[in-house]
Amino acid sequence: MKYFIANWKMNPVTEKEAIAIAQDIDEENVMIAPPFVFLKTLARRVKKASLAAQDVFWENPKGAYTGEISAGMIKSLGVSSVIIGHSERRRYGGDTDERVNRKTRAALSQNLSVIVCVGEPEVVRKKGMKSAERYVKAQLGKDLVGISKKNLNRVTIAYEPVWAIGTGMSAKPEEASSMMLRIKRYMKERYGVGIIKTIYGGSVTEKTIKGFMKEKTIEGFLVGGASLNPRSFKNLIQAEKRP
Ligand code: PEP
């Protein structure tokens, strides 16, 4: 069964709205990634879904880092996972590959599971799939350097081409799938990891989901915009069961 991560980004505004959306999409194969401020409440309210934070700081578990949230704090809420290196954190939050690596290490040290986001920008994709592959491999080489094979078992790679996020232009399912295969192969060659979970993100909607469902290498989806509309999101989850 494919699984779905609902990345709410900086939405919704109120806790009441957050509870309402979460209760509507509370399914076993769903992970909800709300803003930090809603995590505690949702940890109590959500019954079947799991929860993820959208980011984490690299120092742990506490200290003089105004405005930051540690892996230890996330864990103390009973939250199991964290998204790291989302392209919006790289763009607006100043995340470099080095920071992504430090954050990933901090999260793994607290036994959290990590979803590391990688993906090429449009200028790179325009040069072709080979360039995109080189770009993604370079990210993975830096983002995961020094992490033990055992800890890499708790890492999922989200392939999210930057040009596809929030634009309505999703990657072609066969291209996304071929990138997943290349990622899996690279993880084996470089890190000796036999099995690594790979998911796709980038304008997954009711219209585009069908093509992706057929691809075996795509184990799940990171969904932004469509995850805030429970009706649309439920249609995505149920797409697997439809003929
Ligand atoms: C995302 O936030 O990671 C994402 C893929 O967004 P969207 O589904 O809106 O493209």
C-alpha cells in the first residue's frame, strides 16, 4: 500500500482548522506534517495517522538557539518523524546540504525517522535527465555523508523536483520512477544500503495520481497543496483501490 505525507507547510492559521483537517484524513497510510505549533494537539487527537515535524534544528536537545526546535523536543511529543531539506527550507530557511546533513544526524540520534528531500531546479532539468540525476546524487552525497548504514534504515528519500512543487506541473511518472531507481542504485553503491524507501512529491493531485500509482519504485507521496483539502486528499488515498 502506498503512503501519503500531508505537508501542510505554513497552513492552516488556527488550531481549530488543523484539528478538523487532521480528523478528516486520519488514516493508517497517512503521515501529517503540520506546523510545529499544532503538533502537540494533533498528537493527542490523531488516532491512525502518524505525525512529522516539517523541520528540526541541528543542535540537540536544548540550548541558546532562539526560535529553534530540537529533535529531542519533537520526540518528547511522541512524534515519530521529521521532514528535512524541503526545497522551501533550502530556499527561504537557508538550508544548505551541510545543514541538511547536521539536521539529519540530530534527528537520527533521537531515533526519529527522517524524510530527506532532494530534487533538481528547473535550470538543471532543462539540461536533461542525466543532469538531474547528477544534481540529485550530489545532494545525497552531501546530505547523508557520515550516517551509519543502520541509521539510514530510518531515512526515506523524497524526490521532489523543485520545478514541480506547487506549480501544477508534475514530473512524468516514468521519469520520477526512473529517478527513484537511480536513487536506490546510488544508495546501494555509495552507502551500501540495500533497501531505501523512495517517495515522490510535486503537484500530486487527483488528476495526476493515477499514473504514479502504477510505478512500483514510488512507495509513497509527499503532498503539499492537495493535502489541505480533505476531499481531494481522500481521493488521492483511495486512488489505489480504484480500477
Ligand atoms: C511539497 O510541499 O512538498 C509539495 C510537493 O507540494 P505540492 O504538492 O503542492 O506540489
